[in-house]
Amino acid sequence: MKYTILFLSIFAGLFGYDELYDPNNYREREVKAVRVSEPLVIDGRLDEALYLGTSYSNFIQYEPFNGAKASQKTDLWIAYDDVAIYVGARMWDTRPDSVVGRIGRRDAYLNSDIFEVIIDSYHDKRSGFSFQINPAGSMRDEVYFNDSWTDDSWDGIWEGKTTIDDKGWTAEMRIPLSQLRFSEKDEYVWGILPTRYIQRAGEWDYYTYFPLNESGAMSRTADLTQIRNIHPPKRREFLPYVTSSASNLPTLKDNTFIDGKDRHLGIGADMKLGIGANLTVNATINPDFGQVEADPSSINLSDHETYYSEKRPFFLEGRSIFNFGNGGPTNNIGINFGEPRFFYSRRIGRPPQGHKYSIDSDSLDQPSNTKILGAAKISGKVGDNWSVGGLTALTNREYAHYYENSKIIDEQVEPYTSYNVLRSLKEFDDGRWFGIYGYLHPSYYEWC
């Protein structure tokens, strides 16, 4: 430790740092939220009365010089009202012309300056919701689980704006309480971790001290205090849809079943319901995933199944609860690591697995995927230490139609299938845990 402090002292003298503090004094910190009577205007300009009050600064480096004072000052303000949390930040910069902001798609990894705030509304020191924005206004969000693991498939509904000026850049965020999970209390203590990335220096600045030789992230958050008189919002969503399509397929003009044309009409609905403060029920009837990014083309010449990442919104909600083998203090993250995969959601709605591919006929009508008739899922926390997740889905019976010996043959290529999975997880002190995982292999029911 003494050699580290000596090195940091020499570094501070060489590079002009006017203050060198003991990083261990920044392991436990506090941020006090301020109640506002009117909603803030999210425009990236820090011109409300809130920003005349006390700010929180003195960030500390995680990289490249772990434990040193941040090379640039950052000021932070946190406010709230009955419906949202407000975050304001001033990223001071002695070289504002070198601030890097890049525009990209939502959730894209962009090599730019970043401001991030992570909120642990459960205050369980294991989970959190991350909200990130860069100077160009590009946004990214993800959820934390198992202390330091992240899942960027979660898409929260929140606002963020930024501005660049001659002092550096600023950011404002509005995070609706409906995007967080918390139980009813008279006064709340949450975890919070503000971070800043300075691209040109490769520098990560945190509000609390993270030693390089110690693991953990959410277990090291500061306390967000003085939040009172708010209530977990009711979470109800209902989204019906109607889709239609028409295709002209000249290459299939000789196909009796298709006749060179394809038409489709679909109707269904997605629903979301909050049960209490922490449990969420998702349901879908005849879902349509036409807006989801397509999988890359691939040719599989092996005898093993091709695994694709899940991109469908219904199956992404709360999916971390169904992960297995990466919890507890013996985190196995590394270059080469694996985990048992008891549940692979891409099999639900997969292409039919029957013998249709061996059919040799000019007139063939074969479904490209199995229709999902309906699915429901529940995920969240029960009490302070139990996490639960359950999913059930039912897919349709599918047929291929073709001519053989001047007769129309209807061949079943996928039966009615029921998928069911249940997971529960008990968390103990110091990161210990006990999990129960039940997976019912797809059950096939022949319904006449």
C-alpha cells in the first residue's frame, strides 16, 4: 500500500494534481436527494434552481491510475418528485474541444465520453438499473445482477439530454419511478453509483473507490438518501396490434398452394401487469416479432444446434433470473468460461423440426416458423432475499402441404408444444445463495 501511495504522490506532482486523498476514505459515501415541487425541463441545460444548491463531486479514478483523484471535476445533483428521479451532471473539462461525442443506435457501445448513473432501488447490493448518455445524446441502459454482471437487453423508458459548451459538457436525465423496483417505505435508502468516462484519456472516474484487486460493483455503491413520500407506481400496459403483408414471389408462380403470392394478416396483444412493488407479469397472445432484428445468415454442417442470441422483447424481460451457474461469490467470468444452459428460449417459436425438408415437390407450402399461441411470464423479488421467475408458452401444431401421386398430403411437422420453466433463488449474507431450478422439457400434446 505504501508503494502505491508513493507512486500516486509522484504522479500527482508530475501531472499537477493539487490534491491527493486516501482512496479508502471513499469506500462509503452518501448522496442526498432533493425534492422538487415542479418537474424539471430535460434539455441538458443546468439552469433550474436545483443546480444552485449543493453538488456532489470529488470523483476518484478506477482506471488508469486506480485511487488517484479524477483528472477532471464532475458535479452531480439528484432530485425527485412523486413520479420520477432527476439527475443532473456537469462534466468540467479543461479541453472542451476534445470532448468526444458519437451518435449511434440505442444501446450501442460507442467509443466516446460517457456519464452514467446506476441505481440500486432494491438496495440489496446485488442488482441495479444503469442509465448512460454521451455528449452527443446517444443513450444506453442495462441491468446489473449478481453484483457485477450486466444485461443490456433491458430497455428502460427514460429521458436524457446533453449540451457541450466552453466549460465541458452537461447531462440531464429523467428516470420514471415506474422503471425502478422498490417496496413501500416511509423513507428510502437506495444505492447509487455515478460514473464518468473520459475517452481521450481512457479514464474511468467513480464516485466511490473500487480497488483493482477487489471484485464487485453494486456492493460498492454510495447511499442515496432523503427520499420520502413516494409510492411504487402501478404498472399496467396493454398493447394490441394488427399486422398485414403481401408479397409477390415470381419464383413460386408454379406452386399451386402459393401461386406466386403470399398474404398474411395477424392480430394479437402484449400485456404487462405489476403485482405489488417487485413482481411483474408479462403475457402475450399470438405475438408478432416482425420488428426484431434478423439473425445473421449461417450454414451449419455439424450435428449440433446453432445457438442465436435472444432478441424478442417478451423473452428478454427478466431473463437474468433464468441464468444458471454464474451466481454467488465464486464468479466464473473469464476468457474461457461456460455455464449450464437448462433453458434456451429460442426453441420457442423455432422453425418446425419435422420431415418437410426432405419433401421433393414443386408445390410445397411449408411454415417458416412455429406459431406461438400464447405465453406468460412472472419475474421479480419476493421479500428481501427471494427472487422468482416462471415462464409458460404454448406453440401451435404446424403442417406442410404438398402433392404426391396427384393427392394433397398434409404432413405434421410440429406438434402442439408446451414449454415450462421455473426458477427460484435465495440470497444470503456475504453473497452466498441457494437456487432451485426446475425445467420441464417441452411436453407434446396431441389434440384432435
